[in-house]
Amino acid sequence: MARTTKEYERAGTMTRLLALAVAVMAFAPSFADEAAAVAAGVDLDIAYCESTGEQYIDTGILGNPGLRVEAEIMWTETNLVTSADQHILGSFDKINNGSTSWRCYPISMSGNRYPFFHYGEQMNNLTAWQYNIGQRYRVTSDLGASSQIFTADGVDGTAPYSFPASQSYAAVSSGKTLYLFALGHGTREDGVNCMTMARVYWLKIYQNGDLVRDYRPACSNGVYGLWEDVNNVFCCSATATPFKANVPRFARGKPDYFAQWIQSDGTASTYIDTGLYGRPETKIEAHFQWKAVQDRRLICANKNSQYFHIASGANGEMYFRSGSSTLIIDGTAYAANTDYTVVSDVHANSQTYSVTGPFGTITTNDNQTAVNTTPHAMFIFGENFGSGSGDYSKVRLYSMRIWQDGVLVRDFVPGIKGGQGVLYDRENDVCYFSRNGGITSAAGLVGPPAGTPTYPKYKLSYLGSDGGAYIDTGILGNPGLKVAGDVMWTELPYASGNDRHVLASFDNTSYGATRRCYAISTTASDMVGTNRANMCVGTALIRPSFYYVVGQRYRVEANLGAKSQTLAIEGGATPFTHTANADFTEVDHGQTLYMFALGHSSNGAAAYTKARVYSLKIWQNGALVRDYIPVIADDGNPYFYDKATRTFVQGSNAGLWDVGEVGERISLGTCIIMR
């Protein structure tokens, strides 16, 4: 029996306001069973399948009513002729029916780059919107007997497009099967004439709600094509010309192990395509060191000599650019083999750059108009002029994070996957390979293991901060939180109003006290030496009549809702409970909760706390999202092991941790570790 859409998990979220409606496009490839492909020796860690205008695949699915297609695609044709239509998926019986009534075009493009889709006699040529050649899109196309719906969303964050159409179509069977990368005609020769140049990152076909084809890029014995997951079949080109080879690898899931850094040797084979375009409302944070100080880029895209990059100048200048604006920080130069952290924050008419190194931190501003480099994506370790040509840098990268429109879209850390150096994107759980796998440990371009452990080995009684370390939980301090902690303060506030937090956040840069969340906190209120419990969400601050004592272990449970808050504490003479019911301000806090500090938008270190945590759990709207226990890992170091996400967390300034007694060994039989 064919699988249905309900049998597939949806991954990723992308919500925007459309011109016609509020639409949520949250679909992404989800593959149920890889065992058959692995058994057949098929490599599934392939970025895309690319046609050159000489290949197609016959899907075997008739172009009939009741079709739904979901896909991630890119048109690569650069020499389109007006009226020369291009089809990623289509069929048309022109032999048995001379009219246009027997056609089905779910994903097609006109010679003017307008998307269009057909069923039966009805053609919708969407002249209000155009595809960009070389840009990646998520597309859905629903073809019913009496209605059609088309949506396209730029993966880089470009505004989506939606077009619903309702007409009385002739509910006919096209009689011909849908071709991938071509138009399925009554004769093969005619179909070959309609082949196109495009990429498919993944594509699914449904008939009347049933998933009937599920394609993903693959390689079998050096031949590139698509693995079809419903029928467990490898599909290669139906012509004598194979699909494009040497496609970048792209692996889902964590690397085999993490590394401290990866490094480019300055050749084209070591650049990494981020899949994101340089544009306004992009923020990049990178920790790196130049191995050769020259006029080279750490990350760069270029459209018509309009650069978007972080770079080193020929004489080591600190060199940044967006659009036509070139900015050099005077007076300080990069040095080779020296660690730097750069934050580049680009807006439409202003840019801020900050560099931190041995000299401290330098920040500068610019007010030039930023460029949008679509369709040229940003490359790490090199320039991108569209074809991948240009200069390549010799640079070591420890980490890089990229935000667009305020959303973290890439969170890169180095690792090793299949013997290759990769950047693992923690935000999307994907490994990005360099071009042709050019970063290898054999070439000395991959650093030593990052110390990321494989499994928890021993229990610890507690793990605490000595007043200079904290952990960013990654959980926003919003209403709907429940927190349960087994904690102890080893030092309490010493002056009135001097708060100390075991778990809290506070956006003090833009919204003042309206955006705060104190889950487990205390304050010296009323008089010096009295340390009251302290709890709040939004503007409502609750200080119930319970006073913590240094050295006393407490079990604390806090529920922070939009209209009520509850606090329960066990420890000391008698248990304590407190309930506050009020219409609190329900805000989207925007800042994450810190353990042992106050999570600020500017500097969480402003409110370090001396305390111990024996265990701590965080729920969001009823779902357990963090479950921390202190452990000694197999590498011999102390960590919080988060059972909810199966990850290890060490936090900042690991040397300042207060480490408890080592307990019993953890049985691997009861601990599931996923790497």
C-alpha cells in the first residue's frame, strides 16, 4: 500500500505573510527507509541531481487529476529563448489528441521565466512573478479536476509566492506519464526536444493523497541520478548522456566526530557553498584565523562586482564589504595564525562590523546600500561569481553562524564525515562538504577532535558555576515554561537589589523590563542578607515570602504562564508553594535562558551566579525540551548531558566549573547515544 503524507514527518519551519494569504511552508524531505539503498550500494549523501538539457527520467505516473507535487528545485538554464518552455515535471499527449486538452505541467517555466502550470485545457501563466535562474526554490503544485494551487518559496528567505486558481477544468487523463527534467510526449523524440537544465534537491509526487514517488539525489557506482524511496529503485538518465557528475556531497545528521577546526588550502576544491545569498538583514559571526594574510575572502558572494564578504586585505587590513561599500578598519591589521572573532551585521542602509582579537574589540559602522547577490550564494573559503571561479583563501575556521531576518539559519561547527572535513549545521542537522571533498585529514586540513565526547561514563553529584561560567540552554524565555531543578546556591546576593539567577533571561537592549523571564532566581530585597525567591515573565515580577539559604539544597518547580505563575520549593524546614494569578504581559521574549547567569541580548556575563545544579528540566508548552544531568564523559571531562536532545553541554569558561563527586558508572544498556 502506498504511503500517505501523514506517514512522513515534516521538518523545518518557514512562516511569512503572503500577499494573498498567510501561508506556512514547512515541508522538507523526509525519508523513511534507507536500508534498501545502502544494501544496493547507493550513496545518498548527494546534494542534488543536475540535468544539462540532455537527460530525463520517466516517473511512470500519469498526468491525471488529483496530483500534488512537493519539490526543492533550481533552474540552471542561462540562455533561455523567448517562448522556449522548460519543464522539471510535465506530460502532454499530442499524438492521440491534437488539441491542448490532454496536458499536465506541475512544475514548468516559460521562456520569460514565468512559472506556469497546466491541467487539461487550462493554462495558468503567472506573469506577476518570475523565477531567478540559479536560485533554489521550494515549490508545491496541486492539480485537481476543478482547482489548482501553486506556491514557490525561495530557500534563501526570498518572499514566497502563492497562486490559487479555481476553474471548471475538463477532468481528462493525459494518457502520458510525467517526465522529470522534460515533457512526456507521445513519442520519445518529441520528449527529448523538451528537456531542460535544472537541479532537483528532492521531489515527491502524491496521487489522491498517497505518496507514489519519493525522489532524492543519489550516486550508484559513479553514476548520478535519483533514488526513488517508495519502490526502492535507483533512477539514472533515460538517455545515453548521464546526469552531471562531481556533485557536492551533503549529508543529513551529525558528523562521525567533531573537530576543533577545518582549514582551506586555498584551492577551488575546498570551498563550501552555504546555500544562502548575501543580502540585507544578514548577520554573520565567525571565529577563525588566517593562515596566509592576503587579499582573500573568508566568506563571499559577488553579483556584477557588487561584493558581500568578510575578507583580509593584501596587507592584512580588516576588510569588509557589502554592495559597493568597501570598509577597512584603520590602524589594526590581521596577523597570520592568530584567532579572531568577527561579527558582521548588514542592513539595507547600514552595516556594523566588530572584530575581537589580541587587541580587544574594535567596532566600526558604515551606511552604504547593501547588495542582494541572488542568484550567487555565499561561499566559505572563496569567492562566488556564479560559476565558482575566483580566489580562494587559506584560513582555519572554528565556527560560523549566519542569521537572516533575525532568524538563525546556519550554525556551523567543524567535524569529520566519511573521512572528509565538513561543516556541521547544528540548526538544520546537516553536514556541508567542500567542493569535490577537498578537505581531508590526510592533507592535514582537519583539526584534532573537539573533545566532544561519545557517551556519558560516570554520574556526577552536581556541576556548578564558580561565578564566571554559564550555559546557554537555547530555550527562549517565553510564557508556557515549566522548570524543575535540584539546585544549591553557594553564594547569595550581598547587596539590596543584587539578583542572582540559576535560570533566567532578560532583553535589556530594546525592551527593558518588559522582556524578562526569571525561572529560578533570588534577590537581596528588603534588607541586605535576605535572599528572596524571585520569579517573573514579562513585566510581572513575583517575590514570594521564601528566603533561600547558602549551602541548602532545594528542589524548585516553577510554572510561568501568560496569566498565572506558580512556584514550589522543597528544602529547609517546610515545603513552600506560591501561586500568582494575573493577566501578565504575554511577550515573545527573544532571548534564551542561561543557566548560572542572566541571558542578555548584549552580555549574559553581567549577572554570573555561584550555584550548583544536581539536575534541571525545562518544558515548553508541555513538551520536555531539556533534561540536564551532570556527568563525566568518556573523554574524562565534566559536562551536563541533556537526555532530551542526547547532547553534551560544557558551556563557557570550562575551567571555572565547580565539579561534584564522581558517582556510579552509567550503563550503556540504559543510555541511548545518537551521533
